[in-house]
Amino acid sequence: MKTSDDLFNHRVTKELDNTFMRGAVSSAQERFQTRRLLQAAELGHWEEWRSHGEEIRKHVLANLDFYLYQLSENVAQRGGHVYFAQTAKEATNYIKGIAKKKNAKKIVKSKSMVTEEINLNTVLEELSCEVIETDLGEYILQVDDHEPPSHIVVPALHKNKEQIRDVFKEKQGYDKTEKPEELALYVREKLRNEYLTADIGITGCNFAIAESGSITLVTNEGNADLVTALPKTQITVMGMERIVPTFEEMEVLVSLLTRSAVGQKLTSYITTLTGIKEEGDTDGPEEFHLVIVDNGRSDILGGEFQPILQCIRCAACVNACPVYRHVGGHTYGSIYSGPVGVVLSPLLGGYDDYKELPYASTLCGACTDACPVKIPLHQLIHRHRQVIVENEGRAPVSEKLLMKAFGLGASSPTLYKMAAKMASPTMSPFTKDNKISNGPGPLKAWTETRDFPAPNKDNFRNWLKQRSKGGEQ
Amino acid sequence: MKVTLFATCLVDMFQGDVGKAVVEVLERLGCDIDFPENQICCGQPAYNSGYVKESKNAMKKMISAFEQAEYVVSPSGSCVYMFKEYPDVFQGDPIWEQKAQALADKTYEFTEFIVNVLKIEDVGAHLEGTATYHTSCHMTRLLGVKEAPLKLLRQVKGLQYVELPGKDRCCGFGGTFSVKMGNISGEMVTEKVHDVEQTGADILIGADAGCLINIGGRINRQGKPIKVMHIAEVLNCQ
């Protein structure tokens, strides 16, 4: 899940300098946001749809044990194997076991955030197994020396077509142009052979359907369909919360997903798959394994951060975030970036690696507004801050002292009035033309780019008091 | 009508003119203003940074300061929204939750008060110029006051309104974010100023001191010829 060993501040500085990335991200944000809003308006009753989506997700989470049980029974009934993995290691060990048993040399994969979370590719590659990402964005990143994804839906968003052309040119001898059609055709031809010669297909799972033991795959490229169509051994990896009771709820959530993620009514391929090839079936795998991953989710369940488990991984929040807009996904240091990443990464990965993330937000609420299943993201982000300060005791000492002083000053009118009186003379060494251009202490970060107003020489309340005394205006 | 003014610490310390404009406008609309001296700060700076304990005393002070008020009006959507959160902050407290709820129920943002309580949209203001308006995040998304400011601006004689591209996008203030993550904040406010410039407006109007100090600060640093005004100051122009 972790994508960088670099310090958060270094990552911010580096990414803010990346003009390519920032241009790509802001145009993508505009596109996705505009289309999302258009689709929502066209569908109509969007708020009711959101409430319905929220209801479905809340209901499932409240009854997760039941639906997981129902799912596993139905998968088994249709000839599949179900493995409940409590940790990332248990999941990768299980999958490693299958690869070894099948003597697999080549594995094709469709995009799955949870497989990146558990570091699956690295584990399989240690077995001298070639793992090929078939989602175009993930493929590009894989070829580019395993660069981590910067967005949960469009992982190579930070790259423009010239950079993509250069990746293929340097790593694979690609000799055509940066025209998207040519790049796409090149990758299609390359990947087609990989599908045909792979020993195992691994997918993620947008929604598992409990009533039938099915998995649902939502793509525009159809790569998940090819991954599941050919190799005789199939493995699907899912986060344990990615489940719906029946096809009806799947329909509601997919309708919310495609509109919220990429502003489409439908994606090109929405496929549900159930079990193995049985008597009379024309196709299907010989062997199917469903790996259900916990990796910290059951700790979130039942706690105050439970709403984040409602997430359907649409990235509408990422596309709405004004901070993500400028720093891009790699700044977050996690495969989960943007608002969902800010909430989820510390929960799954701990505060050590992710303690800055909850502060990389203005709590503007755009994420909460955009979320199709009404997760109160900005409130959860705020909650992390409270946990960091109070439970974790991780706040910087200088800040703790400042806040204690604030607590005192803001509860004592006498202290406040003193501070207000002192403000203007205290700041006068820094004041010129009634503004502060080079502030001390915390103000310095402000005054790097902005002027700060000098404190009123006579504060407002004095004016008001004198006025009501019948004094000067 | 008796109106109790919640000036906000930012207005009190840095934007006194906004406070004066609020008083003058409300008085002109027939209100009697009173100002409890014990008010200091809604507690956002500490609360939003996760220092809930430290902010609670400040909040209790505010609840007590406004206990006698009938209508509490403030020129800041974010501070009003903070009051609306007080009941959650004191949830379960046998004394303070109820008091917090009482305060939340009677507090109004300035434009919301004029339009929805006083039921006035034309305050008789006159200001020549082209203006654009930045919708502050807390006031718009969280407090839900979207229409009132625009309804009032539409009635200002002589004022040409141009919509701000990306008007809903955060200006990068976010309270302590603006200093904790000053570099990111700087980039966000730079984009906001660029958007304001694109409108060709000579006035930027807003309804939240935090946003205006932030955007105004960047405009000043870049030397752009754009005047920054709080909506109260606009409505006070005659």
C-alpha cells in the first residue's frame, strides 16, 4: 500500500514542481466532474440515488458476517474455493500456493487496488512468475519500472501521452508516435498474446453478489473479461466489504459507480461471473478461487470510521479534491490517495506512515458532496486529526503549546482583550503599509506567497462601544 | 428587532470595517444591535486542527455569552457553521448539549438572516462596478447558504455580476491549513486569483473573512488591481 519512503514534505515539494502532472490532473478533474454532474442531472433524483446507495452499503456493513457467509456458501456450491485471509500475508501465501501448485509461469491481472494493497505482484514475482497488468494505465506503470498508481480509477493519470510514448520507447523499443490510437493498438497487440499464454488469471472484484456467489467486474477496456475468459485457473481477490446482497443492489451501485467515477451511464463491460465451468457450460474456468481480504477492515468495522467501508472505489472524491488537484496522487504516499486515501491509509497502514495526510485538507467538504454513497469524508478526516492529537499524542509540541494558549485566550475575555491590544504593537516590527509581508513563526508559511493584514490598531469592539456611547463613528 | 452580533475574532482583530458595515446595514434595516462583550472565538482554529478539548472552553464561553440573545447574526459562514456543530461537540453533556442546541438554533449567517428572516433582498445598496463572487466552502456546502448572497447582490444598483469559474473550489484557506501546508495553500490561492482575473471583474466579493484575507493577501502580493470586499461592505455602499 505504501508507495514512498520519502518524507511527506519532500513529496509535496517535488509534486508541486511537476507541471505536467498538475496540468493533467486539473484537466482530468474538470472532465470527470463535469461529466459526473451532467450524468447526475440526466439521471435525475440524484440525491435519492445517493441515499439509496448509502442505505445499501450501510445495510451490508451492518450484516457483513451474514452476507459473507451467504457468498461463500454460494461460491462453494458453484464449484469455487473461498479463502478468508485475515492478513495481507495470509492472502498472498494462499495465492502463492496456487501459483506453485499450477507451476504457473505467467499470470495476467486486471486492475485491483486490494491486490496492490497486499503487494501481490511482488510476492508472485519472487516465485519467478511473470505477472502482467492488463489495465492500460497499470500496464504503463508496470513497464515504467513499477511506478505506483496515482489515482484509484485512472492510475496513470499523471502521465501525458508523450511520457507514455517515451516509456514504451525506452523500455520496449516502441517506434511509433504518441497518438493515443497508436499507443493503444500497440498495447492491445502485446497484451493479446499474454492473455492467450497465461496460466492463471487474477482479478479484483467491484461487487461480489451474495445471493448467487457471483463476482462483478466493471471495466471500459474489457481486459477483465479477457483475463477471466482464457486461463483455466481463476483467482478473484476482494476486500471483505465489497459485497451486495442481490443483483438488484449491484445494479444500483454500478449505476452510481460508472457515473461518479468516469461520468458514463455504463462502462463498456459490466460482467458477472459465477463459479466454474460445469456440465453444459460453453465456458468458464476449471478452477476458481475467491480470496476475501480483511487486512484491518474488521478493525474499522464497528468503530467510528466504519462509514469509510461504504466506499465503492469510484474516486469521485479524488476528482473533487482541491488539494489533490495540486499535489497529485503520489504525494499521499499510498495507493489510496485523495480524500478516501486520507481516511483509509492511516486505518489500514497506521499513523506512522500517514500522520500528515489528515492535515492535507482544508475540510472544504467537496469530497463529501461528491460521494455517491454519502460517506462523511471531511468529518472522518477531522476525526483523524482529533485521534492524532488526543489518542496518539502525535501533535508537534510547538503546536500543542499554541493551541493550549489559544484555549486559554479564547476562554478568557480579559486575556483576549489584552492580546488584542498587544496585537498591533507586537506585529508592528513586521508591519509596513498596514500589511505584513514577512511574518514571524507560523505566519512565515503564509507570507511566502501572501500578504497578511496588520491587526486593527483599534479593534472593532471598541469602535462599537464608543459608538453606542454616542461617540464618534 | 433585536439582533445580537457575533462579530468573529477575525473581523474583530483584522477586518473591523466588515464589522462596522454589518452594524450599519442591519441598523438601516431596522435592527437594534447588541454585542455581548464576552464573545471571543467560536473555537474553529483549535477544533478543526483536532484539539477538541482545548476548544471546548472557548465554546462554552460563546454559549454563555449569547444565552440571552434572540437572534445571533454573524458575517462568517464558517463560524456560524461551527456554532451548528456545538451540539455534536457537547453530545451527551447533561448541561451543555441543550444550551449548545439552543444557540445553534438561533444563529444565522449575515446574508441568510437578511433574506430568510428579515425577508429583504433589496437593501438599497448602490455600487458601480463589475464584481464576481467566491462561494466559501463552509458557508455553502456545510451551512447550506447558497442563494441568499446572490439574491442580495442582484439587487445592488450599478453592480454587474460575472460568475467566477470554479466558484465552488476551495480558495486554500482552511484555517491552520494555510500555515501548516503553506505551499499547497499558496498554489490553491494562486489558482483562485487567476480565476478571478479571468472574469475581468474589478471587485471580488466574499462572505467569509478567512477566505477574503487569504485571497486578498495573494492579490496584494501579486499587485493585481482587484478590490476585495466582504458582502457586508458591498451592501453598505450607498
